[in-house]
Amino acid sequence: MVTLYRCMTKAVCSKDGEEQSGFGWVTARRGILTVTDRELQLTGWVIRYDDIDEAVLLSTRQWLIPGYLLRVRCRTGTTYLFGLNWGRFWKGALPFPVRRGRARTRLSPLRLIIRGLLLALLIYIVWRSCFAGGVA
């Protein structure tokens, strides 16, 4: 078996077409995805190319940063979703059949709340350091 590419990823797995919510990414499996000439490997998961029914590689942007989502549906009914950083490897020919497309990431209410809280905290820190720095 020949290793073709390795990269950091986070991934979720679902059975029988179950959709993963935004919260699923919080508990996602993280590690090094290894792409070989025969299979995808990620800390205990082995996805043989012969077992893949459909693979879709979606290019996306999050906070202006490019990346990819790789959705792999297997004959067993298991679907894997990998979040991938941008890389030249994913633009070229892959060792398994893949359909390519574009995706827009949607913001869940939880993401909006967290981002709002982080923005409010940042504004507070800047205000405090600029205007209230000398007040005890």
C-alpha cells in the first residue's frame, strides 16, 4: 500500500443517512487522514475504495478561508464527512471516483450565539484597555 497524501482533519460518521447537526462537529474525530492507493484511514476508520458508493468533494469558505468537505457514502449505509483544509492535492485527480461541487456553510443558531459572545468579549476587552485602563 502506497501513501499518497496525509493531512489533518476532523470527521463525523453517521449511519443510514442520518444528518449530522452543527453540534456533531464539536465532538468530531480529529486526526491525520491518510490517503493511500487503496483506502482512506483515520484513527481506526478504514474506508476501502471498493466499498464507496459515492464520494463528493465540496469546496467551501468559512470566514474567508478556503477548505473542503469530503462526503463519502459507503455500501454499508455509513456516511463519513471530513472537514479538510485547502490543499493542492484535492484539486488534482484522486485515487477514488469523486464528484466535485461548491457548498455554502450555513450558520446554526449556536454558531451565531458563540460568535456574538466572542465579538462582545472582544469589544469589551478593547474598550477596557483603551478607556478604562487607569480606573481601578
